[in-house]
Amino acid sequence: MKRIFLLSSLLVLFFAVSACAPKTFVKTLESTWATTELRDDITYDEAWNSVVDTLVKDFDMEVLSKRDGYIRTNWLYTWTGEIDQDYRVRVTCKFSPDRETLQMKSEAEYRGARGWTRGYDTRLLSTLKSDIMGKVGRTTR
């Protein structure tokens, strides 16, 4: 009986420890958009290509619409550095109609006992803003 109790306790502890969202996960129903103003010396085609090139290094693309200025990646289950079927992230980017600004957001979902919890990943958003700003951006807001 002690063995069963010990085994049960260890399993509960294992799932409690392994089923924690990363510290960079922020629970929210709606992710916030980060805005980058594009440099004056860069064309829309150059900006589009730079953003896509930046994203495809880590993500597979789900939606690419250059005409509409819209990009969304597939869910990535390895953002934490290892495969984690209970945590996933993706990126959405959209250019303004005048092609002078780029908005981007990170989405994250953590699967707990009650299903998926929506939010965003602060590390992903910070990394994304930094990488894209360095290639096409003028300022951030």
C-alpha cells in the first residue's frame, strides 16, 4: 500500500512539475501588437522579404499574403529549447495599408489540465521586435 501511495505521489509531482507554463508566458485573451515604423530607405518588397526571411529561420509559414501584407506562422512546439507538446507559440505580422509600419504579435498557448490557455510569450515578442527592428525598423512604440 505504501508503494502505491509513493508511486501515486511521484506521478502527481511529476505532472505538476512538467506541466508548468514557462516564466515568459503571460495569460491573456488578446495578445498586444508591437508596432515598428519602417525605414524611409527601404521598399515594401525589401521589408517583406526581410521579415519573411527572419521568420522562416525558426518557423514554418501558415499564411503568406504579400498583396495583403499579412504573415502568420504555424505553431512551434520547440520554443523552450526542447519539444513540448503542452506549450506552443506562433507569430503574426501585418503591414499597414500604406506600407509604412509593421505590426507584430506573439501568441502562446499552454495546455493544462483544463485544456489550452491563451496568452503570449514575452521572450518571443522581445526577440521578434529586436530582430525585425534591426533589419527594417526605424522606431518602436
